[in-house]
Amino acid sequence: MRPTAIITGASRGIGAAVLRRFSDSHDCIVLGLTRPQHCAMFIKADLAEGSTVAAACQELAEYLTSRGVTPEVLVNNAGGAQPATAIAITPDHIQHDLTLNLVAPMMLTRVVVEPMRAAGQGSIVNVSSTAAKPGVAYLPAYSAANAGLIAYTQSLAAEVGPFGVRANCVCPGAVDTAGADDGRREISRLHGLRPDEYQAAMARRTGLGRLLEPDEVADVIRWLALAGRAVNGQAINVCGTLTMG
């Protein structure tokens, strides 16, 4: 029987790259809005909506219990930002970013962490952002949510590490994905820059002269999930020199 990996937001970008890394070796359960190829089970869910998150968690728990499956890996990848100024941001906007980037990962972790602990093994990788350290202008709710995700991950690692379960964060920055491009266009406008000017500045700040590729982030996620057995409670940047520390 193949081990099971649960991945959120795997239809494009980093999530799709993560799914490619795991689908050859694991039965993959995917949660999100769009069903990708190469998954054993798909749960359609808007992870920015609290009631939908709760229903998806219930469906996932019932699926795992009915099949007697304890997942080996959970990758909370789904996330996103709605750029806004601190003045213009609305309560709905704040709730959206907090639910998608912090509440949903916490709720999904609740489903898997007890079975992992009972099995004496398991790995949870939460995809945060370099926007969490330090915060980024015009991403107030997103920066706050991802900083919270790092703190949650470290608290979780301290709690379940003695039982053989690991929890870590990967913090990507300046990645070349369609979703990130949408956000960068709006941030460039708020900065008074053309999108190509802002993207060029980000590429320079990576120290690579380019944006990162989703596969480069996915490689780190897979390593953390399966091979990095001495790594627990860490928030690892994958961004070149964009953010250090």
C-alpha cells in the first residue's frame, strides 16, 4: 500500500509542482477549487471560506477513517494575497486572507495530527511566505496571516515533535507563478511603478537575476517532508537573497 500525501491548492504554480513530486510515490489527496491530474482523491473546497473549510475537513476526516489511512504528509500550500493599503483594507478582505493563509492550514492539521501522532510519524509542511519576515507594504493581512502561520507551525512542532511528527514552514519569495503575477501587478500600481519595473526589481533582489521557479520551491518541500528528519519547527526561505534570516 502506497503512503498518502495531502496537498492543498495543487492545480497550478507551486502546488502543481508539489503534486508532481509526490504523485509517483504517494496516493495524493488534493483539496482546492480545481481538480488536477494524478490525484487519488479530490475534495472541492474554497479554502478562503470558513464554512467550506469546515465541510472539507469533515469530508477528509471521514475519507481517511473509512479507509483506515494515516497520511504520511500534509502540505498546506493553498494561499494568496489581495493587495491593499492599511487604510483601504476591509473586514471581508482581512477575513479572506486570514482564513485562506492561516485558519485553513490549522483546521486541516487538526484532521491529521492525531493519527500521525498515534502512528509515531508524519510530516506537515506549511507554505508561508517571505512576506511574513519582514512584513511587506500593501500586504497587511497576508503578511500577518503568514507570520501567524510560522508561529503556529513552531508551536505545533514543539507539541508533537516528541511523538515523531514534524512541522515546518517553507517561505517562498518572488516565484514566477500566475497567481503571484496578479498580486505583483497590483503592488506595482500601489508603488507607482510599471509591472515590468517592479518585477525587474524583485528579480535583482533574489540575487539570481530572475524570479524563482515553482519546481525550486517544490524540491525543498519534498525534501522537508520526506528527508529532513532532523529539521523541525523551522521556517526555511526559498527566495535567493530576497530575505535572509
